[in-house]
Amino acid sequence: MALKNLCHAVTTNYLETMKAGLIGIIFILAALQLAAQKNCVSHSYQQQQFTYDPTLQDRNNTVESFIRNQLIHANSLRIEGTETVIKIPVVVHILYHYPSEKISDEQVYSQIDALNKAFRRKNADTINTPAWFRPLAADCEIEFQLAISDPRRRSTTGIIRKYTPIKSWEANDKMKFSSEMGSDAWDSKSYLNIWVCNLESVAGYSSVMGGPAEKDGIVIGFSAFGTNTGMTGYEMGKTAVHETGHWLGLKHLWGDEYCGDDGITDTPRQAGNNVGCPTGIRGSCNNGPNGDMYMNYMDFTSDACMNLFTKGQKEKMRALFASGGLRNPLLSSKGLQMPLIMESPLPEQDPKWLEVKMYPNPASTELYLDLAYDTRWIGKNIFVTNLQGQHLMNVTITSKNQRIDISRLQPGIYFIAAKKDDGESIKMRFVKL
């Protein structure tokens, strides 16, 4: 009996150990899968925007209706009065907090090159498109170029670098406004605005068609922008390709619901997103002998496994440029024309330090706070207290270099304290002589 109980205990412990190990493996695989997928939140962002502004869905539906009518009644591949290839001026807003985030011109160029190769089907990896899908693959005849003229026709590189006190951002559009410590959009009728910043747990997202002009464009996280990012699955600049597809009206292949419809006739229905680098035929939703088109740019597979837009997707994107279409004004943009003013706007100066600086200390008559790194302090109140915690002074911040008159204080040790809306606070000690 004792031997039987011992064997039972050993067996139970072994099974529990195996169970724990399997659970651990499942968690690891799930984490790897999450890391490998595109993590595009354009659909959830869109639904959120529809909730905030019920009229936006009607405007979005109007754009979709325009596209459908164009595809029925017109040839969107040849737009009247334009060259075959559509050229889109681009402005890249780089929002950095740390010097390491101040990405180079070369990294920006690599992203523009990746966009052009994908939309013109010039990537070397197009040979990986399965034979059964190759007849559907398209050169979209859309190209992207960094702007050489800004909205005032001044010369520009098309690259804006701006220091921000914000260390990380969410998919809530705040990076699109200087008032939120971001960078204001250039006229979205003349430029594709791309914001590059430190996105929290998100690779990128696109604005909603028909949405506010000041929010129009795409947002890409640092780890997914350009090539050779060092982030596995995001090293070929194809996150921006995916989000630009959304910006030009494309949906995810599964229509963002189980076995949904993206509205494109030559993209097979599929159950949902694919991740990583699938191989062979992966069937779902009775989508026939060829299975999912997981190598399409509008799936969630890794960069190395994405290699085509279809002819149907091309037609939908180009329909937006027809007369009366949402993107038609881009065809008359001055962004790629020679500037009229050769003087470029002066770049913003970086702050000398990234925290509140107080000087002099000790001080006899006046104290200064350098708040240049974060102008959101302006309008907030500073409290001066003594060692007993009594409030002796209350000063409203009105300048990036705030003067505080302490001449009436008795010699001793004091504290200054302030707090911003985001919860960041100041608490510093100074000596009054």
C-alpha cells in the first residue's frame, strides 16, 4: 500500500510538473506570437473615433460609397488629367524625448524607399508570392516622395524633428498637436503626414477616412519605422506600408470580423489575421484551394513574409484620387514643386536639460526655475513652504524661465512644489540667505 501511495504521489507530481511546463510553453508561444504580429490598431482606433463623433461614420460611409461608384462607373487605373503614376508628397514628424530617438535622415529615406518598392511591386521578395496568387499581384503605380516645399512654399527636407517632454504615446492622436507637445499636421490635402514616436505597445495606426484634416495621416512607432530596426518582424519598413494601405482606404483582409469581407473581390475571405511567417496553403472560411492570402500587406504577418497588393486593392486605392475623391487634392499639391522661398524654417532648439532646473541655490532675493523642457508647466501654481509644511507663497508660472521673488522670506530652508495635470510633480529644496 505504501509503495502504491508513493507511486501515486510521484505520478501526480510528474503530471503537475508537466502541466506547469506546458502552460509555461503556451505562455511563451503566445508572447512570441504577440511580438511577431503587426499590432495595428487602426480598426479599434476607428471604432473609438466613431464613438466620439457619431457623424464621422456617416462621412466615412460617404467616402466608401464614392469609391464603390468609381469602381463601377470609371477606370480608376487611369485618372483623367494625371500621369499614370501618382506621386504623394510626404512630411515626417519625428517626436523624440531621448537623443537616441532622434532618428537619422538615412532611416527616413529607407522608409520612403520601402514604401515605393512595396507600392510599385519592386521588392526582391516578390518572387516569394505563391504562383497561384501572382496573376493577382499589382504594381499600384503610387509613389511617395519627401516634400521639398512646405505649406508656405519654403524649402524643406520633408523631415521635422521636434523634442517633446512626452516619453511615450498612445493611439489617441495627441502626437498630432503642438498643444499636446506633439507636432501639428501640414495641410493634409497636400501632404501625407507621418508621425514617428514612441508608441506604447502599438506598431502603428492610420487616421479614419473622412476624419478631421488635422488628424489625417499615419503614426508609426520607432521600432517599426524604416529598415534595419533591430526589431524582429518589423525590420523591412512594411508596417508603414500596411498603415498607408489603410490611409488609402484598404481594410484588413478579414474585414475585422470572423470570416469578414474587406470589400475587395480578389482577396479571399479568411477567418482572421495570420502572424509570423506561414508557409504552404492555409485554408479558412471555405476560401478554396488557394487558402488565405497571408502574404498580402494587409495581413499581420512579419515583414519578411509580406509581398503583394492585389489588382483589386490597387483599384480601390487609386479610386480615391478621382475627381471629387478624398485624396484628389494631393494631385495638385505644391509639396513637390520647387520652393519659392529658399530659406528653411529654423529648427526648434533642444532644451539644455530634461528636468526643472532651479538656480541660484542658495539665493538671497530671487530664484529662477528653467521650465523650457516642458511648457505645460505654464499656468500651473508653485507653492513655497517652510520646514513645518506651512504655505508661505503661491506663484503662478507665466514663463519658461520663471522668476520667484523670495526677498521677503526669512533666512532658512524652504521647499517649492508644483504638479501638472499628468501627475508629474516638482519638489525641490532651496536655502534663503
